[in-house]
Amino acid sequence: MKKHRYLHTATGPYSGRKIALRPRQPATIGRSHEAAYAFFTDQHMSRVHASAALSVTGCVVRDLNSTNGVFVDGQRVDRQIFLQPGQQVRIAETVFLLADSPIPVEEILKPAPLTPAQQQWQQALLAGPLYAVLDAAQSDRIVPLLQDSHLQYQSLYEGPAAEKLGNVAPFLVHIPEPCPFLSAAIAEGWDKAWGIFLHCDLSFPLVRKHLRHFLTVETEGGNKLLFRFYDPRILAAFLPTCDRLQEEEFFGPVTKFLTQDEGAWAIHTKLEGGQAGDQSGGRHVSHTEPANTGSWSSPSADKAAAVDDDPDRTRVHRSRGNS
């Protein structure tokens, strides 16, 4: 089997991470989500510090005008250097080793086997233009999966929060078609509250802009609280408490939110009933699919959540904070 080369992270909290190297496709390395491979905890890295790619002579590493440089054998690299297997390169405070692997590049992230229930869940997810919001605080597997996916993704945080909390941030990812990343996220994140999925026709920047409005909520008393709506357990509990106006604002351009927890999955749509702007008479619709069946079920009228009339309930308010 033909070997390929990769940079193996040899030190630090990201020890063991592999960066697959491809010809003429430089992989950028840095401290922020602007880099293809982000090392958020290395405060000495520049936002986009260096790049690495395969060349006919090995691996070429380039310094992208970083502040603290790239070093090989204790010597700072002038612009670029060609590495051979076994050589180490230090980018800021993180050390990488160039190594060979018998695993083809295409199999670094390959489709994960899914149970019948997980296959049904995947089909439901792919029934519309799909995005996900995954909470990196739930698992240290999420960021590496994103970085190996070659999909478009970005933290919902901005500014100092994005840099400080990058490795535990909520990440929006666009999933335009069936892919190994999706099956891996389903298989590994099943029943672990990794995040939520949603169907929306808008572009990535507009979806991100909409979701960022709800990173904080305001109570009736005027207190601002962080709102982890991307936790499927929180979202499933929150939506039935919304009146029509609240839910219209929260959904916005999103047609469906999809959550999975406790062996089952649910598709959440907007309130039904009542006139536009009416705060009563509407009913949140949540279609639930048990893990051991292949048929749809929806809440009966007596079990469906009614509008919450508690005046002290938390109301959704848009926030444009720098979180």
C-alpha cells in the first residue's frame, strides 16, 4: 500500500494530532479558526502562523510572516524549509514530527458504520440544506474531526472569546452532502449531546450571523445569561416554552432544528395555529423518531407543550456581543 506523509503533533495538549499532507494543497497552522488546523492553546502562535504541504523532495513548511517564527534544529527558518521523515519542526511552542503512514490520505476520515437508527437519523438530516452547531466543550474529538473534514466551519464566538475559548467553543459547520464527517459525528456523538443540526437555505455567513444573535438571552428582570441553545437537551426543553413571536424570531430563516438524545431524535418546526403575531393558541411541533422504530410519531394534543404563560420565563433577545 502506498504511504503518505503527515505532520504528527509531538508535544502539548494536542499531542497525537495528525495533519495530512497533500501535494499543492498547503495546510495552514495557527492559533485561530482562520487556520485549517487551529492550536488554540498555543498563545505564541500567530493567528495563521505557517503552512505545510507535500513536495517532490518531502514536505515544505513555510513561515507565513509569523511573529515567533518556525524552527528546525534550533535554527529559525527563513521563509521555508524542506523536511524529511524523522525531522522535527517547532512552530511557536508546538513541536511536529514528519512521519510516514500506511493509511491513504482518503482514509484518514472514512465513513463510520451506523446502526439502523443512526442511518434513519442521517437520512432525516440530509432531507434539507444541512448545517450543524457542535459544542467542542463536549468532546476533544470534535475539533480534530472538523479539521480533517475539509468542510466550511467556524466558531460562533468572535474577538477575544474566539481565541481564549477556541478549543471549547460552539462551531458552525456546513454539510452540503453525505460525507465521512457526518457519519463520524453521528456515530461518535450519538447520545452524547455533541450539538444540534438545522436546515437553512442561507449562505454560511448569514446562518452564522443569525445564530450569533442568541448566544446570550435576557430575562424579564434584565439579566443577561449565556444561552447554550446548541445543547440538544436545552433546545428541546426551550422551544416548547416559546410563544409565537419568540419562536418566529429564534427560527428566523431556519426551517427545522434537529436534535438527538436518549436513543431518539426529533425534528422541531415552528408553531402551528394562531394568527401572525398572536402570542396564544399556537403549538410547537416536535416530531420524534424512537430509536427502535421506523415510523413517525408526533405529540398528541393533550401531551403537546402549550404556550408558557409564566411572566418570569426567559425571553429571547438578540445580542450582538463580542462573545
